[in-house]
Amino acid sequence: MRHIIDFNDMTMDEWNSLYSLCREIMANPMDFRDELRGKTMASLFFEPSTRTNFSFQTAMLKLGGGVFGFSDPQFSSVSKGETIKDTVIMCSSYADVIVMRTPWEGSAKAASLYSQCPVINAGDGGHLHPTQTLADLTTITELRGSASNLNIGLCGDLKNGRTVHSLIKALSRFENVSFFLISPRELAIPSYVRSFMNENGQKYVEVSNLESTMPQLDVLYMTRIQRERFSDPAEYERHRHAYILNAQKMKLARKDMIVMHPLPRVDEISQDVDGDPRAAYFKQAEYGLYIRMALLLSVTRDGKGLPEFVAPEVRPHACHNPRCITATNPYLPIINKQENGTVCCGYCDKEI
């Protein structure tokens, strides 16, 4: 039984096989319409989503499978106080795969401890979003031929941007990738991501000016300033218009630069960019459907199985990240891990 919590759970051979399967599906989608007939996906979305939720549901339906679940926790027993653990145990007894999004960092890892079927992380707070990373890598590879030898600019809210954190970790496994991290100082990448880049010898520079950086880029990855991640509305208002890409600024970019965005956008990409042939964000969403079809096929092939029993433990946790799943679910076992000599939380990756 295989869970997908982080892109780095996969080997590069597995990524190449997944991408190859994705290309087969794109070329002949009707050949796969009955591949998952009789299989069921549980779609557990504790946080609003349009693209990811619809993409996974459509992917399962196009493969011949069925879907159940919720897109608002108010319509689930969580609103009555049910734990993630109990929800997952119950749903995994019905489903062949669980796709889960929550605002709590490390929640997908926690779910995997108790699930009888594969768990796919569809976004856990400001932590990770591995299936968006699969869509991103598919887009870059389809449009550029490779994710190696790349200058990529990541622009916007890099502090809370789980898509950015996942993509940085994934691209670190390709050759000759240089990162240009474009953000206000207050929204710079978190320290655990910066430590990861330093420890893995990644080439990166942190800057605040978008225009001066654009001429150097092969890919510009724009992100939304995420209102829902700010506890202080005034801080959100200070930063919400920090970066706006428009047709005038696009004149500074290379003729073959790709503009990407995980969507939804607010005003960080002007409508006048949509007609530019370098705008790839809607194509990126389409590629996301096909790579998720390939992923669902791959993780459901081995069937279901009972997880190892995890004894309940009510005790203080070592992780002090208030957004970590352990902060509100004290029964979870303490899981720590070593990252190049640093002790990190095994759920949210924050340094202990």
C-alpha cells in the first residue's frame, strides 16, 4: 500500500514511469475509461478547493471509478468533534483511495497512520501540495522538454505557499536548477525550506523586485497572496498588491519564458496576460487532470491493507508549530526525523 504525502516519497524512476503513463493517457484517454471500474475514491476536503477537488473527481470518473466525500467540513462529522483518525478509519473502510486536503500541516501523514487504503495529500495547510507539483513538473516537461537546466522564478507568498515548498523540494532532484525567490521579506520562504536548499546545495537568490529578475527566467511561477493564511487582516492588505504581472511587464521576459500559476488567481496576473502564448496556467490545470489520472491508477493497483496498529498516546508533543496537526490531535504518536543533522517534526517538517 502506497501513500503520496510528499513528492520526495517517490523515486525518480517512479516519477518517470508516472509521467510516461500520463502521456499515454493524454494520447489515448478512451483506452483508460474502465481501468478503475468498481473502485471508489473518498474525497475529503476540509478546506475550499476548485481545481484540485474537481480535477481528482474528474480523473476518477474518467477512469470509470466512483467518488464520495465532502468539500466542506460542516457537512461532515468533524463539525461534531470527530477526529481525523476516526474519519480516516471509517472512510478507508469504504474507499480504495483517499484524497485529502486540510488546513492542518502534516495531516496527510497523520491520516496515513490509520488508513486501510492509500492516502494522497491534496494540500496540508501551508506545508506541501505534491499533486500540484506533479502538475507543475508535467507542464514544465511538456512545454520545455525537461525540468533540468532551469532558471525558475517563484513569486508572491513564499512563506505560506505550499505549492512553492513542494516544487522547490521536487526540482532539487533535477540537474542545474536555479531558484529566484521573489517576495516581500515578511513573506519569504520558511526557514525549514531554506535549510533544505542549503543542505542540498541548491542555487538560489532571494530578491524583492520582479521586473529586474524577469529577463533571467525560463519559468515564472506566480502565486496568490493567500488571505486565508493571515491571522492579521491588516498584514494581508499590506501585501496583497505586492506583485502584479501584466502585459507591459511581459515585454521584459524572454520570448520562450513560461508563466505558471497554481490558481486561483486574484489580481497577481492581469487579464491582459491571458492571450500571451507564454501564459501556461490554464494548460497547467489541464495537465493536472491527466497526471492525477495516472497517479490514481498507480496507487490503486496494489489494493488495500491494514496499517500497523498505532497505540493512542495522550502526551505533550515535541512540535511547537501551532498549525501542525499534532497541536489539535494530541493522541498522535510523536514522530521526529533527521534532516542532515537537524531534528524535524515528522508531520509538518518544522525544526524541533
